[in-house]
Amino acid sequence: CKKDKNPYKPDPEAMAIALCEAQEKYARRIAKRNANRDCIITADLKKYGYKQGNKVDFAASNNRLDWIKQLIELGYEGTEDAIIDAAGNGHLEVVKYLHELGYKCSHRTINCVANNGHLEVIKYLHELGYKGDGFAINYAAENGYLEVIKYLHELGYKGDDYAINYAARNGHLEIIKYLHELGYKGIIGYAEYYDRTEVIEYLRSVGYS
């Protein structure tokens, strides 16, 4: 006669069904948890002014590395603007993190960073091999970032005569002195038009008329 089936022996088919059901329940819990996280992060973004567009890009421009990491975990991706905006705003740690993820800057990024005076970001981008052009010095001169100009000059960057003109327009006397020592030339008219008295006096003292 046949022996009865062992009641303690697991049924492979039943086990497979149970496993699928367990996996489905787990997946639903994860999806629900992620949906809740997404809602929470979106609400936080809106507090910072987010309305629409790429969430990673917005978080990067606002120096919120914590949000970026959570968004990446949820499957979001940023655009090239994420790392460019982070660099332009001086958010060095965000730039480093995005670079590790494979994000790339554009050829104009160093110019943008120089325009805003973020020297440490420029140094980091230079180490990665990024380069700007002569506008980098012009922008730094216009906005008064002497240390940025010195660093770029050491790297071999060259601005043009508008560097002194832009600095004169905004009254950045120390930058004008430094550029003059390097041989840059401009015109006194910018300083006169914007009534930059100290700049006018200095330029006249070195031969401008």
C-alpha cells in the first residue's frame, strides 16, 4: 500500500506562492514608504520656493545635499544644470557628490564660478581638468574678487582690457592696481561716468587722462 504524504514535508508549489505573496507585500510597503518620502521631500522643496521642474536641479541650486541623496535613492535624476548651478552658487560638497555620480560641468562653468567669486570651487574644478577662458578674469574683476583673479592669473588665464574697465565701473580699486601691475590697460571713462573718485585719482596718477 502507498504511504501517506509526510505532512511535515514542504510543498514546493505552496512555498513558491507564499514567497511571491510575501515579496508583493514587501514591494507594496516599500512603494508606499517611498511615496510618502517623495511627498515629504516635495513639501520641503516647496517651502524653498519649488514649483515645478527638475527636483534634483532645484535641490542642488539650494545646497541641499540631503535632499539630493534622498531624491537619487527614489530614482530621480538631475540634468547638467544640477552641477553647474551648484558650482555657480559655491556649493562645493554638492558639486563633489554630483561629480562622483558622473555629472559633468560645461566649458563655461569656471567662468560662471569666477563671476560669483567661489575660489574653492574653481580650484576643485581645475583639479578635475575643467578650464574657463579670458572672460573668467573679466567677470571676477567686475565683481571684485581679487583672490580669484590672482589664482586664475597663476594658472595662465588672460583677461582683456575690459577687465580694468569693469573693475573701474564698480569701484574695485585694489583690483585695478593689481591688473595695472600685470600690464592690463583700460580707459578712464568708465570710472568718470560712474563717478568713482578714488579710481579716477589712481588712474590719473599712473598716466590715464
